[in-house]
Amino acid sequence: MARDFDELLAEAGTVSVDGWDFSWLDGRATEQRPSWGYQRAMGERLAVATAALDIQTGGGEVLAGVPRMPPLMAATESWPPNLAKATALLHPRGAVVVADQDEPPLPFAGAAFDLVVSRHPVTVWWDEIARVLRPGGTYFSQQVGPASGVELVEFFLGPQPGARDGGPRHPDRARERLRAAGLELVQLRPETLRMEFRDIGAVVYFLRKVIWMVPGFTVDRYRDRLRELHDRITAEGPFVTRSTRMLVEARKPAA
């Protein structure tokens, strides 16, 4: 039996969105995964690093899932609930979690790390990444690409003329900016992936958690649009949008 609109909103509007674990969406939403397997590839690089930094670690879930960390492992995070969750997950693994406002400068000396990683950074401060990397060090990141989830964003906010051009998230911009910071491109791989939302609760949870998709989103503010989308999903099936991802690997010249 289909669940009531108000019941779905009440549930999704009150469940915790701390951390970066999306398991609450199991059976309610799906997202195709990138082909490269970021966590596995990141773990392979961490296993041979001596000092590494994970920027914007969220709740630390992705980093905590790697088999082996380097002797010196640091992570940054800005949101207090995530800081607490990441600390609980990562301290037992020997990693320190540092409060940081996601703005330059990073709270570390220059040339402190031979590996810097980041999954889905909100903003990439290329000059800071280059500064904290040792000569010969590597930056390895999975990033959100251009126009990710734009169909969902436009359902709530209307046409977004510049979104489909990608802006700073376009692969060409990433290539330009990392080179301007003095880094050498090793690989840059974009992919477009299918996302499905099977009930309105999944939409509410996603927009509460990924706060930059629809800035200022609340259930009360968008209740009418949520009702319209609920009726559409009920009548037509899952709401489909596309996510975009980029795998970026860059190196600081050895000399």
C-alpha cells in the first residue's frame, strides 16, 4: 500500500542527516556508481603513503572504510555534527580530525603531505592543495561534475541557465585551475550516471542532506512543489535525474 504524503514528509523531515552515509535511502532511491571505484582506488594510494590528508571528510565514513591508513593521517571537516561523527570513527584508526571552515588557508604547514584526497568537495582550493603537497605528492579526488541533478534542482527552482554549462565544475575548468596552481594533470575522467527517487521522502532526505542542491530547502517552504512531485511519482513512477562525477588525479612536480 502506498504511503501517505504527510507520513512520508514527517519521517524524512525529522530523520538525522548527520554524516555522509546514504543508507537510509536503500530501497527508496538509487544512484549508479562511477566505474572507477573511488574508495578502493583511494585505499590503494593511502596504503603506500606516509602522510595524507582527507579534505572535507564528512562523517568520515569513506575514509574509515579503507583497509590501511598511512602512519600520519589527518582529515578536515567544517560541520559540527560531522566533526563529532568523524572523530568517533577515525580516532580509533589513528587519524586526527581537524575543524576547518572549508576556506583558505588549510590549517597545515606547506609540504606537509605526500597524498591529499577528497570525495565530493564543495569547493576545491587548488592553490592550497598545491601548497600542502610535498614535491612529487599526489592529489586524488572524486568530484561532483557539471549540472549534477539539474532536473531535480530545476523542478524546485525553475530554469538554471548557467547550470548546464558547468561553471567551475566543468572538467575544462578543473584542468585549467589545477595547472594554474602548478600541478600536473595525471587523469581526469567524467561520467554521467542515472539517479532515481522512488518516493517523496527520498527527495526530502536528499535535499536536507545535500544542502547546496536547493539552498534554503525546508519542507514547509517547498510543500506545494513536494506535493506536486509526490503526485507525479505516484502516477508515473520514479523521478529520474542524472548525476555527474569526475575522477581527478594531479601531481605536484618533484622539482
